[in-house]
Amino acid sequence: MSTSELPQRIDSDAPVFVISVAAQLAGMHPQTLRTYDRMGLVSPRRTSGRGRRYSARNIAQLRLIQRLSQDEGINLEGIRRILAMQDEIEDLRARVNDLSELLAFARAAPPGVRVFTADPRGDVHLGGMPRRRPAPRAITSR
């Protein structure tokens, strides 16, 4: 494989590091990583043999946990809350980006054209309500 065949961007969520390498990269003991996994602070993917595989994103989370704990003096429950809020912020940013794209599309549409609608759950759809699947027909015998 030549370097031209390598991916241009490496997926930061790809589970590539075994626990010993992840611990070394994060500057922690492997047992600490196991504890954080049990607590749900950092959840690596699992192999079919149940081995842990950490991603670059997991390593960054481990480093953040260590910094918050050691440098800022935040306990693990506080860290759990911070991580949960960061996840929520990322989700909300993605939602804002989606809605901004819809708004730009609506502003670019000719006047009077129905560009998007909201369903009863509040989900926004382009071009009107989503199509419903037809109800299954009963099979009758002749």
C-alpha cells in the first residue's frame, strides 16, 4: 500500500488502540481506564472477544478527565456531568446547524413556496410532511 492509498483524514472514532497503548497515550494506568469504563466516563468499543479498543477521541477524553481531576480538583461525578454537558452541547450545535441550513434554504425559495414543515414530534422536514407508509392490507381469500 502506497501513501497515496492511505485515507486523507483518519477517523477519530476508529477503535484502534488496545488498553495498554491507550493507557500509555493518556498517561494513566490500564486499571484506571477499566474503572472509567465501568463508571461510564469513557466507553471504548469492544472486540468480539470483549477486548477494549480505544479511539483517538477516547484518548482525548481520558486526557481531559485527568486534567480536570488533577489540575482543577473536580471529582469524578463532576467530571461525568461536564462530559454529559459537552455531549449535549455537541448535539445542540448539530441541531442548530441543521436548522440554519433549512432557514437558508427557506430564504432562498420563491415567495409563497412551502419549503419545510414540522411533524407532531417537532422534527423539521423539507418540502412538506414526510410521506406515511400505506397501511398494510389484509389478505383475504376468494
